[in-house]
Amino acid sequence: MFKKITAATLAAALVAPSFAMAETMDTDGNGMVSMSEFQAVYPDAGADMFSSVDTNSDGALSEDEIAAAQEAGTLPEVTTDG
């Protein structure tokens, strides 16, 4: 039982930062991160970086795409004040 709780806690801890990041980046609250929202957080990132994170090529970034890019080291995590 302890192993299951520990594994679940670890999984939540790994996913929570990227979820918070997506929520912080998603300024219009539509559940996705647009290119302009992305560039507000990553001003030096261009269309190529956005496209590399947007793995399904729908023109918006999901929580999963942001998390995967952070885990792969493609996208640095951003710290927020607060």
C-alpha cells in the first residue's frame, strides 16, 4: 500500500509543475496555450520552438505537450513569483 501511495505522490509531483505552467501561460483561459501566450513567457522563442513543442500541429499547446517538452529538456521550466 505504501508503495502505491508513494508512486501516486511522485507522479502528481512530476505533473503538477507543468500543469501550473500551462495554467499560468493560458491567459485567456481556453485550456490551450497560443503562440502569443507562449511568447509572453518565452520572448526569445520563435515559431520553430513553438512548432517543436506543438507535436500534434494544431497550433496550440496542451498541458501534455508542455510537460513532454519540459521532460525532454526542449522547453525550460519557468519559475513564477507567488
